[in-house]
Amino acid sequence: MIPIVDIHTHHISNREDVISLRSIDVNEYRMQNELINLRSTLGLHPWYISNKNSIDNLAILEEKIADKTIYAIGECGLDNLIDVDYNLQIELFKSQILLSDKYKIPIIIHQVKSHEDILKIKREMNPNQPWIIHGMRLKWAIAKEFLNAGMFLSFGHHLLNSDSHLMDAFLQTPLDKIFLETDNSAIAIDDIFVKAAEIKSMEVQTLKEIVYQNFKTVFKK
């Protein structure tokens, strides 16, 4: 049986037919002392970073990566709409990119009004590990730039909203670069796959197989 891949979620899933990668922020991990397993991703989310704990949080992140207890770094990235020092965001994003390459682990990226900086950093650092831009809601012109830079794109519940710009971006994104996600939505990953398959004019099972193959390619499973 081909599993359904939910590449990025903030929910706990116990479904045996779903590979569900739960995103946990390092601060969340420290406060709740949550158990992290191989179906988790861990990162320094730009919303929650600060100067006072960044060194400790990076050390914890590296420890968990070295222990091989997480699938990917993330979510991490840049958000230009929040009241968090943008230079600090860039510094910590770059630190996580270095960890990604050092330990040969993929990275899942949060970006808001920051695609130009994300692309610039990608060009400057020239990392070797796969990057996945999660929560895609951007027009095709920007999506195409990410794809040309070698990134994967993950789409979520916004596909159900019939936004013409997003539909166009998803329709034009090559199948071998696509992931799907629930993020923090209550919508089931099954429903997102159904809508995505409808947009792509293909069978849901075929799309599941393609996304699973993308997962194996990125995570070398």
C-alpha cells in the first residue's frame, strides 16, 4: 500500500496509512519536553526566535540532528511581516542551512514576503541538501523562481479556496517537485490530495504514488 505523505503538519497523527511529518519549534520542544521521533521535523521558526536563546536552541537542534531523531530541519526561514529582528532571522536561517549541509538533512522553509532574500541566500550559500518551501500561496512567477533554484514546493488547504493565481501555480508546478501538507489546518490530508488530483486532472492514487516517490527522493528512504 502506498502511504499518503503529509510533508508538514502541526498535528499529531496516529494513522498507519499516512507519513505525517510533525513540525516542532525548538522552544516548543524545550517547554513541553515533547518526545521527538523519526516522524518529526525540528527547527527555529522565525516567529519564536530571540537573541537570548538562539545559541542554546541551535545547540539543541544540532544534538537532535546528530542523534538522527528527526527527518528534517524546519520549519525555519524568513518572515518580513513580524516584529522580529530581520537580520537575526537571516543569521539563524543561515545557521540552520549550514547544519542541513553538515548532516545531510533536508530543510523545510517558512517564507513570508521574503522570497527574494530566500533566493539570494540560496545562490550565495549554494547548499547541497533539498529545500522544501512549505505553505505555497504565491503566483506562478515566484513559484517558478523557486523551482529554477532547485527547490520543492508544498501546497496545502489553500488549494481548496479556488484562488486562480494559486491554482495556476500548482497546475504548472512539475509533479516531481510537489508535496502536499495540512500545516495547522483541520482539513484532512485526504481532502487536499483529492483537490490536488482534481486540479492536475489525474487519479488520486497516481498523485499519492508520485508524492511518495518525491518523499523517497528527498529523504532517501
